[in-house]
Amino acid sequence: MEPSSPRSDDWKFQRRRERLVEELRRKGITDERVLAAIGKVPRHLFVDPAFLERAYLDEALPIGLNQTISQPFTVAYQTMLLDVRKGDKILEIGAGSGYQAAVLCEMGAEVYSVERLKPLLDRTRRLLKRLGYRVRLHWGDGSLGWPAFAPYDGIVVTAGATEAPRPLLEQLRIPDEAHRGGRLVIPIGGPEGQTMTLIIRKGEDAYERRETDSFRFVPLIAES
Ligand code: SAH
């Protein structure tokens, strides 16, 4: 058998990506913009090379330092709840591999992401740059948000929290004639599992809260 060239690899992964998109559609992801974005991001470049062949299975995979790249279904689900519109300013907490951030870029969002593990952040910064994804990355405790660029149209937390951190609620956009209120998508619960929660800012001190399905994330680790 001949060794496969990078070009035939691209083709192979492209086919697998299309199949993954179909699988997500079957599992209930109905937002075509989200599916189109998932169909574009080369997830195989975001996973540890040891797991290359598993990159387009609908499962979470290790990315080192005890962290994981989220399951594609979870990424699609959170992105769907965020209801991203082109030009929205989105803050992600937990950059990890950079995959979720890349999906948000493909949807036309202006993306900011915070990560607490420096070595992971450095690696992800290089990868996103190499792939041409323009994401502003910040090393720090994401439970504090990133006040410098607030307010955000959407904030997505990709680690399990015990409650919605106050700074994140405060950094959501307050609705006015020209803008919708900011949306926070955050898994809330304990180590055994979390409930995906959507919190929409309705005014200065008004928030609407909706709980959806159960998930299991690595923990959000607040430094303070
Ligand atoms: N969105 C990522 C998923 C990463 S898993 C992806 O697409 O690959 C969750 C990430 O959250 C881990 O990288 C972990 O280090 C990070 N994390 C946990 N607590 C954090 C905190 N308080 N601030 C910032 N990042 C945090």
C-alpha cells in the first residue's frame, strides 16, 4: 500500500467531518450555521496526534494537562444556545485546544478567550495563528471574565462551574434599541455532572435563566 499524501489525508478528514455533521444533525443540532462551522474546522489538528484517527468521532479527547477537547455535540449545543450572529463579540472561558474558539470564528464572531494553563494557552495561540483564526487570548482566571473588552454579546464557559460567576453576569451586554441582551451559556453543577444553563441579560439588574440538558465537563477552577 502506498503511504497517503497530505492531500489524500485532507480528503479523508473532509469526508469524516461531513459524516460528523450528519451525526450531529441526527442528534438534534438544528442550527445550520453551527453545522456549517463544524463542517469547516479541521478538528484533527486540535487533538493530540495520538488520537488523530478518533478526531471526528463524537467524543471528548485528552489534550494534555488533564484537560479535554469537548465532544463535538457539546460544542455544537453550546454554540447553538449562544445564538451567535455575525459580528457578535463573544468571550469563551477555557480556551483549551482552541477548537470552540475556531468554531466561533467560522460563525463570524469576534472571539476572546481566557485560559488558566499557560502551556496550553501558548500551544493554542500558535495553532490558531497558523490556521488563520484571529482569536484574542488571555492567560488568567476566567471566572473573572475579561473586563477590558466587555460588554459581550455572548459568553460561553467550557468548564463545569458551581454557580454563574458574578463578573461574567456583569460583563454581558445590557439590551438597548440597537442590541440584544448578552447571553451566558454555562454548565452549572458538581463533579458528577452539570446542567447547561442559559442566562440572558434583560436589563441593568434583570436576568432570565433557563436550564436545559445534563453534561459532564472538567471543572472550572477559580484561583480566588
Ligand atoms: N473549549 C475547549 C475545552 C477545554 S476544557 C476546547 O474547545 O478545546 C476546559 C478548559 O478550561 C481547560 O483548558 C481548563 O484549563 C480551562 N479552565 C478551567 N478553569 C479555568 C478558569 N478558571 N479560567 C480559565 N480557564 C479555565
